[in-house]
Amino acid sequence: MVAYTPGEQPQGGGWVKLNTNENPYPPSPRALEAMRAALADEGALLRLYPSPDAAPLRQAAARLHGFDERHIVAGDGPDDPLNLLIRAYAGPGRSVGMLMPSYSLYPVLAAAQGAEVIRVPLMPDYSFEIETVARCGAAVFFLTNPNAPLGVAFKPEKVRALAESFPGLLVIDEAYAAFAETDCVELAKALPNVVVTRTLSKGHALAGLRAGYALCPPEVAEVLHRVRDSYNLDRLAQVAAAAALEDREWLAVTVSKICASRTMLSEELVRLGWKVNPSATNFLLATPVSAQCPASAATAAHAFDFLRQRKILVRLFPHHPLTANALRISIGTEVEMAQFVAAAKAWTKG
Amino acid sequence: MVAYTPGEQPQGGGWVKLNTNENPYPPSPRALEAMRAALADEGALLRLYPSPDAAPLRQAAARLHGFDERHIVAGDGPDDPLNLLIRAYAGPGRSVGMLMPSYSLYPVLAAAQGAEVIRVPLMPDYSFEIETVARCGAAVFFLTNPNAPLGVAFKPEKVRALAESFPGLLVIDEAYAAFAETDCVELAKALPNVVVTRTLSKGHALAGLRAGYALCPPEVAEVLHRVRDSYNLDRLAQVAAAAALEDREWLAVTVSKICASRTMLSEELVRLGWKVNPSATNFLLATPVSAQCPASAATAAHAFDFLRQRKILVRLFPHHPLTANALRISIGTEVEMAQFVAAAKAWTKG
């Protein structure tokens, strides 16, 4: 069994931290107010168990998505819905499918459940054939959409066509949906084999709180509610997540700032001659090149080290041909982006 | 698969809530300070991932128990260490053992992993034979010590003798250890097959925060660190739990108040003619009797209903002969105990 390798979390200050796709802005003030209220009266509420099924979070998610609250399952953490789905639907003889590359946690969770992993490679243009996925034989298939680490999004019509021909459970991991133009929530409402998972870590700037949920067809919700731990989300995370989901204005403003920075960064890097993926997320996958260094894994590692010496952290994904030559750069504040661009220029010009 | 049934959590006010063994006092002020500090600066810290392995909590637990920090594994919630242990050590062909009665969550977690459950009945004097447990055939045995719902504690010498003759992994679930005179932490330091699990929910009055940890032999820690989710405990829970563990004075004062109330309540109920178990926990298991009603499940249900009509909530455990005639009464504040005693007197005198 292999553990998941999270991105580096430097403990000292002074880093421009663009390596784990955290939101560069503080969370909704309403989330803070909700937590401060929950700490009032000497913290008397903390001695009591929270809602066993995270009712505040589920109610807010139900209002946001127009989804039946009973069919929303909250997790212990943003990855917990993925974990619950694998525990309930995978195991020996019931394999887990995924695109390559996508989120490297799926194989870790599958291994913990004794499930084999079926890896369907993405094509060089980042697309997949519906028939290949539909016939891959997985009991549950995880479609990271938008894809990480590539950044690209698959269209809802294509995902719908896949769901309709795939005989197993299709889980659409929408961790980055806040930054995309479309999502697949309607598919989870309409089709009996589609689950959509969400996290508050990225769009809502609450990575520190570990909250996520799954939008499920009725039968799947019923199964997950039985598998999940009781009281699986703490009181502060419940109220903060609910308040954050309610604050749609904060989300719209924050996402539009991040998307504007993403466009600006992409244009700057293209101007330097780097190859930049289209992105429907809060990061860019970009391939550094310079007059001396053609695109290669060694070039990417060289640029990574150059940036790291300047206390700018990004991330390498050396284990897949579609990502090996690239850097994954989280979108930071405008100041951080300016620092990154200056360093990228310095590296490119040698 | 059957879901765990948590105790009732009434949403309206006005209840004397003595049914889920919550601490009646607010948590350590140091835990509150730590959380308020983590919310400072517009909550800017919340946008960042927390320590992936809950380092602040594990360091505080290491200092408290004189235990190697590397061999402490934090959970998503107080029950998560139990869950991790079952995921790593149980499954088809590797069964889970437990005393009956004890914590009804173990069979739920075992079922989720496809593991059979071996139930060893406690004797009418609440003891068990070491040989019977040692030869039960379980791969992992959960010893709730002090026992819930009985309230009694097994002596460390007896637990050590069991660990030395049991060929599997012995997990000592010390959820209630703060209220007992002894614990088995030394066994987890000394023996390769003993794990001790702790929660902050009871003694530390942080049921709302969902924090727990396991003290493990080195090899077990290594396995659990691989099975657990990354970042599995949120930022606020990490710092609050650490601060709570550091505040030994708060714990000593709070536990001594609760134990004094426990003694008072026990004496009052014995005076009424009720049978009361000795308790090393923050609850009493007490069998109501009156001139009209001999000890029976029907009598317990009658007393339960009588109390409930007066907005006093306790808990029934009707499914086991050692608990069917009894009420489990969490120790509340002095005011709540006086309310309970008044109601118990009214019921007893008809």
C-alpha cells in the first residue's frame, strides 16, 4: 500500500506558495462570522456533538444546487466522499477506473480497499474516447472534471454520453468546478449512475477546514449515508462551510479575480514562448522553454529549481508523458503572479 | 450493512441532556484562544492546507503521554483511529473481536470492511476470562476500557496479561480514560501488539470538534500513517486539541468536579434503592426500581419515559441482558444532577 504524497507545505515564511492550488484570498467573512458565533459563550457549543449528518452544510448545498438535501452526503474531509464511494462500490473484483493523468489519490484509496485500478490514458490532445472508458470494466470510474493536473474541462454533453453508456457508477470529481464555465450537477439529478463531488478547499478558500460533499442519486445517497461515520464533520466546519456556500457574491468576486489573473499569467507565459494549457481551474499547467532549453522533463526540473531558489514553489508531475515537461502553477495574488512572471522571465532569458 | 445509531440530539432548547456522555463544562479557554488565533487576519490561515499529519496535536499528545510522536496517529474524528485500525488489520478472513456489551460502532466498521465480528460475552460480574478472549480467533480485538455502556474499568495488569497471550492486535479504546484511575498507555509503549486510542470528546469537552488519536507500537504506526487520509484533521481542530491537551490543570479541575458529581449521584440513587454500577467514566449505569416496579426492561423504559416527559434525556440499552434493565446517565452540571435526582425521586416514590 502506497501513501498519497501531498504537495510540500513549507513551515517557514517568505514563500510564494503556488504548489497546492490553495485559494490566494481569505475566505468569505460570513464563514468567519459563523465560526466566531460557534465559539461564543466560552465555547459552550463545542462540548456538544455536532449534527450527525452535517445538516447545516447539506442544507446550504441543497439550496445552492437545487438538489434534494437527503441525497447530499457530507464528508470528513474533501476527499472523504471519494473514500466513501470506493468503500461502498469498489473492492476485490470491483475495480476503480480513472483517466491518466488525473488525481493520484484514487489508486491510494483503491489499494486500501483491495480494488484494482484500471487506468485509461488520455490522448495527446487531452481527450478520451467514450467507448474506451465505457467498456473499461471498472465498477466505479472517477472523472476529474476539470482535470487536474492538466487543467482542461470535459463538456457536460460528453460526460452525459459517457454516463449513458457506462454500466458502472460514474463519479465526477468537481474539485475545481468553481473556476470552470460549466459543471455536471444536472447529470447527478437526472441519471441514476452519476455522482458529483465538491470541496470547499479551492473555490471557497477553506482548505484549512476540510469540508466536501457528494451530490448523489437517491440509491447511492442511501448507501453512502450508511457507510459514512456518524458526526463526521465538526461543528465549526459545518457552520463555516454552510455560510461560505451561501455567500455567492464572495465566490463570484473571488473567482473572477482568480480567472483574470489566470488569463494574465497565461498571456505572459505564452509571450515568453512557454506552452500553456487552457485552464478551467485555479492553476495553469505550463511547459517552460528557452533558447537553451527545449521542452523536456530536465528543463521543467531546471525551471522548478530556479524558482525554488527564489522561494517560489510550484509542482512537478514527472511520472506521466502529458505532464512531465510542465510546471503546475497555482494562481496566486496579483503580487505573487508578478513575482512569478519576473522569475519566469529571468529563467527564460537565461 | 447497518448504520451506527447515535444518541438523540434534540434541536430545541430546554433539555437536560444526559444521553450522549458529553462533558457538561465548556472546554479549556486555551483551546478557544488557539482557535481565535487561527481565525485572525480575516481567516487567512484557513485558505491553506493544515499540517498533513496533524503535527500540533501529535506533538502535544507526545508530551502528555511521554510517547514517541512518530508513533501517534491522529484521526479525522474520534472514531477514525478505530476505523483505520479495522481497515488495516481486519477484512474477510480477519475478524474483529469485542466484548459484549461494548461500543456498538465496532460491528458497523467491521461490516464496512467485510470482516466478521466475534462477540465475547462479559460475565454477570462484568469480568472476562483471559483465555476466552485470547483464543477467540480475532485478528484485532477492541477492549473498551473503561467499558461503555457498563462504566467499569479493567485493571492494567489484567489487560497486560491478555495482551501477552492474545496473538492478534489488541486495541484498548480509552475514550473515557480521563475519568478513570488508571490507563494502559504504558502497554502501548511496551508491547508490540497493543494500541491505545483516545478522544478529545469526553474529558476535554470537545465533542463538537471531532479529534482523536492512537498511541501505537512502531510497526502499527507505520501502517496507519499509510492508510489514513492526508490532511485528515482540520486546522482549528488541530490547534484546539493541542492546546486542550497542554492544559492539564483545566482537565484536573474539570474531571474532579465530574467525579464528585458522579459520587453524589451514585449515593443518591443507591439511597432510592436503585442498583448502580461502579463507574470509571463520566456516566452511571443505574437500574431503576421502585415499590411497584422491580428491575426489568419495562421498568427501565417506564423510567426513561417519565424522565423524557420532564425533558430529561438519558439512554436505554435494551439489547443486552447486562444493560436491558438500566439507564445510562451522563454526568451533568450540579444543577442538572439536582434536576435528575428530583425526577428520579418522583418516579421512585410513584
